[in-house]
Amino acid sequence: MKKTLTLLFTAALASAALFAGGTKDTAAANDGTVKIGIAKIVQHVALDQVEQGIIDAVNDAGFSVTYDLQNANGDVNTAAQIAAKFKAEKVDVAVGIATPVAVALATAIKDRPVVFGTITDPVGAGLVSTLAHGEGNVTGMSDAIPTREHIKMFKDIAGIKTLGYIYTSNEANSVSALALVESACDEFGIKLVTQSISTSAEVKQAAEALVSRVDGVYLTTDNTVFSALNSLIQVFDKARKPIFSGDVTGAMNGGCLIASGFNYYKAGYATGEMVVQILNGAKPADIPVRFMTEPSDSDLLINLDAAALCGITVPQTYVDSANMIYRNGTLTQK
């Protein structure tokens, strides 16, 4: 288990603290300091941005906070250990980033608020029974992405006839996403070839098994896959075949032809705002599951270097609508 990282904000340390925050009266602890446990399933750029957004939202609300930041390193047993730790330490709010960690927290902790972040299918994962409100002590944020629209765009731009899809078989959100990918491929007459994995170490092997059998690969918000994204990019770039990423954050350094999805920092900040609601007295059961629905919440990245590598001409309408263009090794944001 990752060593506990504790950040204590006091007036004496305010100028040196890693995360700036003021103070605000709260009944959560005798000294007025709130303790928040934040755990993520694995470390990669998108989940790091979610974590930072949560911290910034809570700090901006003016609370004095101690953070316990944990990383399960892709292991569900470690996630359960983290949940037990947060329960024993009686954190005021436990936040789980990604499905396995969120489920572990919700299973272990029944007497304190649990907030989930970036869960594709919170109902399917058993975290809530409806999106209209929380369930008992649990509520949070969903990162469901428009899979159908993504696959249509991939076909329009790259002429995909056979699509590759890699997913983590023991991650509930990935299994839920698979059903959406299958439905979209059926609708648009695309043959789907899948490859399941269980750990990030298997991503490169899965990519190698797929690359000769498909026209391109589509990635949903699968945390295990994205933690080894570079190895997948190496395989598909070598074969000059395109990648469509449902996570823009991981594609900003190049490699993916198209990346479309919401801003993970903003999603984290929105999750943090839900934590603030709870710290101010709201009950999780009364807070609906939140989604990123505003156009400004989402980004579209077109990589013209990847297009040239794959021999693809991107229609100008898509280039014009993208707010990020990767060209000549440089990312430009509109």
C-alpha cells in the first residue's frame, strides 16, 4: 500500500503547504480540522487530475483539512486494505476514484460519507440504485462518455471497418463500457475484436494480439489500460494504425489520432464540490449522481501527426471543431 501522504494546513504552515487552504468551522473534528481520505485505483495522469481537482475544490471552500492520499496500484485487495484503514481512522469523508476503490470503500464504511469519483456505471457497480439520488451514505460523480458518438466519429474520420477494443475484465466500469461498444459497432456495421486483460502489464501483449486484426483501436475510460497507454501507442504507431481515446488527458503528449472526453480536473473539482456539500451538512442520500454535461466540460483533440503517420486525411469540419490540435510534435489549444 502506498505510504500515507498527510497534508495538514495550519496558519503557521500556510505559506509552505503543498495545497493551500483556509480554515472554516466544522463539527467534524474537535480541533476544527477535517480528515478526508482519497484513494485511487492506479496512478495515471487522468486520475491524478481528478485527485487534484477534489483537493482544490475542498481547499477553495475554506476548510482546514488533513488529506490521506492512497493508491491501490491496480490491486483490489489493496483497495480493500485502504478501505479498512479509512474506516479504522474514521475519516470524515472517504473518496474513491474509479470503481474498484469506490466499491471497496462503500462496502467497508457504513457510518461515514463515501463519495465516488469517475465511475462509469454507478448503478451497475452497486454503489447506488438510481441516479436520481445517493444511496445511504454514498453518492458521487459518473464519468460516462458518449461511446456511440465516439465510434461514429472514428468511422467518419478513419473509415474503421474492424475495431479493436481492450478492456479490464475485472473492472466493472470496463465491462459495462464493452456493452456500449458492442451496441455501437452493431449499429454502424463495424466488426468488433476484443481483448481482455486483468493487469496493466498485459496491455502491450493485448495490443500486439490485436493490431494485425483490426483497422484501429478504441479506448474507453479503463484505468488499467490507461496506466500503460504508452506501450499500446508504441504498438499501434509502429503498425501505422489509429487510436481513438476516450480520455483526452492521456493523449496530450501525442500518439492518439483522436481523443474526446471531459476534462478530468473539472470532474475532480465537481466531485470535490459534492464533498463540500456534505461537509456543510448535506446528506449523501439527498445528493443526485452528478454528470459532466456542459459543452465547456469536454475537449476534442485531433492529432494531425498521427493522421499523417496512418495515411488519414481528417475532414476539415473535425479539425475546425477541435479545441486541441497536435501538430509537428506540439499541442495547441484554441
